[in-house]
Amino acid sequence: MTPEVSPHYWRAVGHLAGRYWYEKDQSLSRLIAHLQVFVPRLDPSVQRFVLQGVGQVLFTSLSADDGVLAAELERFPHDYQEDLLQGWGMALGEDEVFSPAPWKGQESLVWMVATKGFSARSLLSIRQGKAQFEALFEGLAAIAQEPPRNQ
């Protein structure tokens, strides 16, 4: 697998695993237990991307909840929090790009609801994930606009 594709592959693995685990039991404590068994077995170079994929699942599954959710997510093991919240931010960025709503960024209702109750440290991780998604999305848009190369 090429190094450029590896993060996307492992993020997809995290997304699928997180979705399977959460939809099966819908318990954050059980999800944490699965992560604590699964993640340490992975090569350290891919753990971050797997956790980001799980964070994307959590956004999709939980972002409409109230501020209690922030407290729940901040109880995840500290080693996992930053990457999970970056995945949350990536999903928030994706939601924003494909949203028909005219408001974007931190002023949007989606952003306010999805980040309600998070600590400043957690918000920083969410913003970092959103910035990663935006950079990826802009890169893909630029590639799509390039004329085909002669072969």
C-alpha cells in the first residue's frame, strides 16, 4: 500500500470497526473496552488513523445529543481522546461541506450543537481534525480540476 493511501485505509478500518462495535451495543464504555483491546495491537504508526475513523462514527452517531456527550467523550482514555476528537472534527468538516445550510464554520448551528460542552483542549482537537479534512478536500478538488496527463 502506498504511504499516501495508508491513512485513508486505516481511517476506514476504524470507521467500520467503530460502527460495528457501537451499533452492536450502543455503549461508550463497551466501545472504550473494544478500543483498549484493539488499538494496542496495531502498529503505532496507524493507531491515530484508526481512532480518527472511530471518532467519525461517534460524530455521526452522537452529535445531536446535548452537552452530556462532551463529558462522556472526554472520559475516553487520554491516549485516545485527541485522535478521536480529530475524527469528530473531520466528520464535522465533511458535514459542513455537504450541508445545504448557508452558515459555515463556528457560527453555524451544526458547529454549535456538535461542540457544545467540550473543553478548550477538546475543541482544539476538533478544529485540527476539521482543518485536516478541509486540506484533504481541497487537495482532492485540485486533483479533480487538473487536466488528464498524456500517457
